[in-house]
Amino acid sequence: MREKMLNPKIIKFLFGGGLAAALNLLLIYLIIEKLGFNTGFLRNIANVISIEISLIFSFFIYRSWVWTGGVWNLREVFLRQLPLYHVSAGVAVLTRIFLIFPILDWLTVNYAINTIVGALVSASLNYLISDRFVFKTSKLKIHTKSHSEKISVTYYPESLSPALAINPSLTKDEPRTPIDTVKSVKTLSIVIPAYNEEDCIVQTVQTISEILERENIHYEILVVNDNSKDNTEKLLQQLNSEHSQLRYINNYYPNGFGFAVRCGLENFTGDAVAVVMADSSDAPEDIVSYYHKLQEGYDCVFGSRFIKGGRIIDYPRHKLIVNRLANLFIKILFGFKFNDTTNAFKIYRQEVIAGISPLVSHHFNLTVEMPLKAIVRGYSYTTIPITWRNRTTGVSKLKLKEMGSRYLFIVLYIWLEKHLSRGDYHLSKNRVPVNQRLKSNA
């Protein structure tokens, strides 16, 4: 691996890509700051101009410095190679211009960070589309003295060859640690963060309890009161006296969804833990499905509302659009098939929680940090369809404009871990005993 990374061609490629990215940043800075392109529409125009110039610049860097072979006549370069290079990036660039940049700009993400994220997404889309649809040529007939045969030849643009040499399976799920079919879950913990949920917390807890008892699942429910200002704590005190398998604690961190969940993850006692929302949006029957699937030996079970058998009920349209775009971005960036990373409702074995700690998210971005860390660090998982229903009482605590940059930070933070940490945090190098769970999660 080290020899590949130190290959002169790879170093040249990385340096050339860095120069193109630097040019992109410089151009968009000059156009926005110096030429006054500082409205939403004009910033998009600045983005288009900087992308096109840096794209052409990167093509000639790769063509003249990194991959110097081949024919250099005008017809070959300008009528075949450069158009193909544009086609490979075209859909990616359009996605960047008309989806990624406007959405991140609406979320008030700084335009420099916006540009960097757009470059990452464009490169990933460019790879997927080019590899599958654009740069696979038709079969060529090769003649020899004895026979002729057809072989399939793949032409890769200059920007993709080194990536394919390092990692030829970017479009596939990473190999997972084989599941252990002898690992059983004896006690299931349910962690429920609750902030001002007086209208629904009682129903949520009672429904989960009834279903788990009916299924003869040994469980505990741990509700984390996130310093609610309504009657949530009084209701929890009453529930605590009525249900022996329910307990609640007050969040000892500052307020915030991520802090509340982290508080619960430091205090559950079961062999596995499911994070469940307090507003009854998660179907309790799916907890049972999670539990039985986990008994097959997986380290984690993730639900998806957007696969066959999954359902969403009364999902606000604007949130649904943002959700699908965010999950598409994560899928492309990490190269896996799972399509509902942002949903909090998932289940993890105790050792997974230890292995992905310490957690750093303060808010709803924890919903992304936990599954991405588990996947990147090599824990086995499977996906099942689940049902989600929009809350019927209370007020949603998720504010999209406030959370956009925080989600982005966590995604890029784990992406950097995946590609730069050399596997230091991978399960294969950090096997944590089952009975050991980190308590310092700050």
C-alpha cells in the first residue's frame, strides 16, 4: 500500500488535482469578492466559470505531465479526449451547480467549503458515471494469424486511472467482518432522548414496553431527559414508578440531541442498544425485527425507509427532498449501497458503541456519525425495511438550516478517517472486549 501511495505518477496526480482545486478556489474567490458576484444567482455563475476553467486546466495537467503517452494531434485531443473528459464530468458538474451549491448556499455554508464539498461529490459522481456508462468502449476485434477474437477494452480518462489502481472497488460495499452467529443478545436496551415531549413520551414508552413484553424480549428502556422545560420529567417519574424496566436520567451534558444520546449510550446496561425517537415516529414492531436480525450475528442492524417494504407517512416534502439529496451525497462519497444513513433509528451491539467511541457530535449529526463510524471501522451490518411516521404532537427539534454545516463536518471528518488514518481505528486493529465500554465520551 505504501509503495502504491509513493508511486511518482500518483504523487503527480494528487499534486495536479491540488493545483486544479486551488485554481478553482482562487477563481471563485476573485469572482465573488473582487468582481462583486455576491448574490445567490451571481455566486452560481461564479461557480460555473471557476469549474469550467479548472476542469480544462486539470485535463491538460494530467495529459501533459501525468499521462504523457498517446497521440497529441488536434483531432485526438480536442475532438475525442477533451470531449470525453467533459462528458465524464458533465452530469457531476450539473449536479454540483444545480443541486449541491444552491442547497449548501441556502444552508449558509461558506462558499469555500461549499466549493470543496462540490469538488468531492463531482469527483465521486464522475467516477461512477464514467466507469459504468461513458468510458467502456465496444468490443474490439483482434486479429492474429490463427484466429480473431473480440475483447472488451475499457478506456479510462486521465483523472480516473490512478484511483482505479489504488482502489478498484469504489462502487461496491467494502468487505465486512464475517458475522459471528454465536453472539446472542440477552438484554436489549432502548435509549430514548426526550426534550419537551410531554405530549407523546408516555405513549411511546408504553407501546414499546407492551410489544417487547409480548415478544418475550428481555429489555430496559432508558429515557434521557434533555433538561425539558415542560412536564416531561414529572411524567417520567410516574412511569418509573409503574414500570420496573424503565428508568430515566437527566442529561448531564449541555442541551442537544447528540449530547442526550451520548449520555444514554454511557449508561445503558444491555448487550445491544437501539436509539429510538421519543415522538413515536419509529414503529415499535421494527425494534423486534432489529432484535431478531441482530441475533443472526450482525454487529449492527440499520433500517431504511426507502427500500422495498419501507414506508414513510406524512414526511414533509421539503425535508424529504433534502434527506434524499443528503443520503445520495453520503452514498457516493463512501461508495456503499445503504440509503438511509441520516435516520437515528438503528441498533448496535455493546462492543460497537465502545468501538466507535468517543463520539463528538453535539446535535442531530450524531445520527450520521454513529453508522458511518461503524461501517468505516469494519463492523458487520445488514439493512431491513422500516416504517416512519411523522409526529402528530409536539414540535420537531430538527432545524435544517442550523444543521447543514454540522452534518457536513461529520461526514467529511469520517471520510478523512477512512482515507487517511491507515486503518488505525479499524476493528481489525482495535478489538474491544465485549464487557468493556468506554465511559469517557466527552
